[in-house]
Amino acid sequence: MEEGTATAAVRLGPGNEGPVQDFLHSTLTEAGFECEQLSAEPGRPNLVARLRGTGDGPTLTLLGHVDTVRADPDEWSFDPWAGDVADGWVRGRGALDMKGQVAAEVAAAATLGESGWRPTSGDLLLVITADEEVGGGLGAFWLCEQHPDKVRSDFVVNEGGGELIEHGGRRLYTLSVGEKGIFRMRLRTSGKAGHASLPRVGRNALLELAGYLAALSEQPPPEPTPEGEALLEVLFGKPFAGEEGIRAGLDRLRAEQPLLSDLLVEPMLGVTLTPTKAHAGKKANVIPAEAEALIDCRVPPGYGEDEARRQLEALIGGGDYTVEFTEAVVGSRSPMDSPLADAIRAWLADVDPGAEMAPTVMPGFSDSNPFRAAFPDAVVYGFCPHREIDLLEATPLIHGADERVPVSDIELAACFFHELPRRMLG
């Protein structure tokens, strides 16, 4: 982006995907793809590009989004919108989340199309969305609801996995097989207004709220999930089943690699409750009669409002408060074993012999969720391989300052996206 555009992006946030979608549209059309842009709102197009096969078969979709979160140049050591290459790194906002992956997907797909390759069974589909960073209402959700036949998929590869973990002398690559649900809630307390100079006259709703928020310095205990149990078994080579097993495995991991526990494993296990916003009072000299806080709650796939509320009440106890859910997105998962998992595992064995795959669940949201919801029989994974930068180094850079990715990892990802369609579609 130009300097003036970067300033606007800081002010306005995600948006203006049109120019990059036009470029990708042109690139894939020239490579033989049937392309169209579908927009829920002017200037926010989604790109759907199909390379038709010569016979019936599944549709393999390479999914990605081209919007990014904001960036404040004052927090970076280089221009957030540079998009340059320096000392072996591709630098700038979106390098990891996820323009780097989109570039690898499109480069691989265009190379396949230009070479004359066509699937012998099924179609290769690229779906490049807008609006993912603010929920996908103009992007993946809208496409799946309004144009399901155009994006119907049997296998989908998206963001969220492929990071390298080194543990116990072994090399593991994550495969994101699910993501947690989001059940944000508003916690409200009531009191009695009074003059702030007479603190014993009123009942301060803010102080009551503060007591409940202090209780959220603790988190609900970890709970067993299929993916959590499978991940711990891969990490340690032995099963950790049930509540006692999960806690034992997590304790062991905290002792050996606490950062890996904090960034990946512990967020997968059970409900998390994080206060993010609070508000009370209208005047500086009035005891507030009402106070509220927004709680960001993430739950494992399959959990709903009842479980979110139960875990909140278990931490803060009973009292004179109300809870209102402001957002409800049910988590989703795909089977850990599938032909797509087999194809990824086989490719990995060729490029990094001895490496293994480790199933994970994303604690955050991605476009995988609407695809799983719209197409229940589809297998949807997150996988974009990174071998030079590992999970512990990459994760803090996502949505953070100085976001960057090694050039060699973009090249590795392009090799993967070039090979996967040929393995899956012939």
C-alpha cells in the first residue's frame, strides 16, 4: 500500500479488498480458471475461481481471506504495509494472517492451470474471501448462505495449522481439525446511585462488578476433548484420557514447555472466560447504579450457551447480576482421519521424513466455521506448512507488530498447494 493508504487503514480498519481481488481474478483467469467476484457490499468482493476436471469427483477448495487487521506504524520497526522482502523475510501486515498463504495458494493453482493440468476427477476451487477479520458477514458466511452451490466443497484447506512444533526431539506439524465456539456475554450488576462524596449512602454497582471480574483471574479447569486427548498422546507417545489424564498431561507439558502449553494446548481444553471491556457511570461525582463488562467466552466444539453460563457461574458464584449473550457461534470440528489427512501426511513424509502431524483446535475463529456449518459432510482443515519459523515464534506475530514470514516457508507452502490437488484429484 501507499503511505496515504496505510494511514487510512489504521483509521478505518479492514476493507477495500477490491484491488487485490482484481489482481487475483486476472491471474487465475489467465491460468484457465473460471472466475467471478461476488459482493455483499460494494468494494468488498469475494473471489470464486474454479478449475474444472475431466470427470466426476470431489471438489477440493483452497480457502483464504485477503483482509487484515489494523496496524499502527508507531508500534512497528518497519512499514506495516511494506509487503517487501528483506534478509529472507516477507514483511508486513498479513504475511502470516493470511496473505502469505493466499499468495502460495494462488501461485500454485496458477502454475497448475498454466501447465495444462486438469483434475481427472472433481474440481479444484479457490475461494478468496473478504471480511474474515470482523466475522465474515460479508465473506464466507454470506457466500455459504447466499451462494452455496458456487462454493460447495467436499474437502477444504484453510488457515490455522501447519505450524512446526519441536518437542522431545521430534518434529510435529499441526493440523487444525476444528475451532472453538464464541459465546460473548454481557455481565451486568445493579446498585443504588448516590453522591460520590458519600460512598456509604449508595450501593456502587462498579465495585460489585469488580468483585466478579476479579474471580475471572482464574480459568475453568481443563476438560477432555477428543482433539486434546489426541494431541497429548502425539506429544508424549502415550494416552492421557479423561479429566485426570488431561490434567496430568497438561501439568507435564507446563513443566517441559510452558510456552507451548500457553499458546496451543491449554486454550484447546475447555471453556475460557476473558473480560475485555467494562463500563459504568455517567458522571464523575455520581455513584454508578449500573455497571457492565463484556466477557469473551470460547468453548470447545459442541458446547453451547448452557455450558458457557455454567462455567461462568462456577467461577464467580451466585449474586445479584444478569448475563446476556451478545454473540453465539457454535464451534465446529472435522474428523481427524480422512483422505485429506492421508494426503497431507503423505506429502509431509516426502518433504520432511520422520515428521508427524498433530491434531489441534483453533481457539479463535476462521472461515472454516461457515464451511463446516453449510456443508456438514465436508472435511475442513487448517494447514499451511512452515518449517523455518516454528509455532512459538510465529504465533505472537499474528495480529502483532513486525509481522513477517520466511521466504522459504512461502515457497514450502506453494509446493504443498501445488502437490495437494494432484494427490487428491488425479
